[in-house]
Amino acid sequence: MSLSNVKQMQDVLNQPIDYDGFQLFMATYLENDIPEELCQHLFTSFKSKTGRCSPDQPRAGSSLL
């Protein structure tokens, strides 16, 4: 892997993800749809670990991880 490919991958991994993107990622990664409530819980949990929101903050479609 070249240095430019590593830099591109790091740039992609450091971009914030919104709830819709997270839902798509989970469906693609798990190769199956997951229940809405579970997806919301996981998204909120990951967001709280990044320190960008509190776990009790309501979900908004434009929220970023």
C-alpha cells in the first residue's frame, strides 16, 4: 500500500458519519437490516464515546458521529 493510499484511507476514516450513514454501514457490514431501536442505541453509544454529545440527546438525522 502506498503512502498516498494510507493518507486517503485515514482521511476517509476521520470523516464524521451521520445516522443515515451509520445505518447503511451497519446493514452493509452485517449483511442484514438491524432493528431501528438497536441501530439508534448503537449510534448514540458510539457518539457518546467520542465525546460529541450526551447519550440522552435526541437523535437527529443531521447528527454527526
